[in-house]
Amino acid sequence: MKHLILLIPIAFLTACGASPAPEFLGATRTDVHLGGRDYTVFQKGERVEVIRLGYARRGEHQQIRATMIELIPRVTGCKLRESTLQGDSGEMRGSLDCPKQP
């Protein structure tokens, strides 16, 4: 029984991953590895969420944030409305201008 109690935290940690914010439930998910880091991009309509996976050391956050912004048009095919961008180098959300489909 004691061993089962020790497994509970491990089970929660393995279940953790990039989970979208509630507004992105049902969104298209894209996992990306770029610059030695893993990111997950969720797109739902003209909204986007980018999540960095893994630890970042002091001094790396500015470059990570730039990479996350760079990923948005690559993954979504849409232009980021930069004035709508919120968040940090761990998670950010924003609105998109997507080309109209014929």
C-alpha cells in the first residue's frame, strides 16, 4: 500500500503536458521542436495559444518568447495581431488574421 501512495505523484506528473486553456478545448494541436526546445501550439478559429515545454534558465526567456512568436505564422498560416498578444515565455495567447478560404 505504501508503494501505491508513492506512485500517485508520479502519475500526476506523467499526465502533465501541454494542456490548452479552456477556450482552446477542441483546438487543433501542433507539437513543434525548434532550437532545442519543445512547444505546443493550439489554434481554434482566429485564436492561438503557444506553450513552451521544459525548464528555461535565466537569460533565455527573451529568445524563447521571440521563438514562440515566430512559430505562430509558421504553424497556423495566419498573421499574429501583435497588439492582442498576452503572456510570457511559458505560455502566450493572441488573435490571428487568417486568409479567407474560397
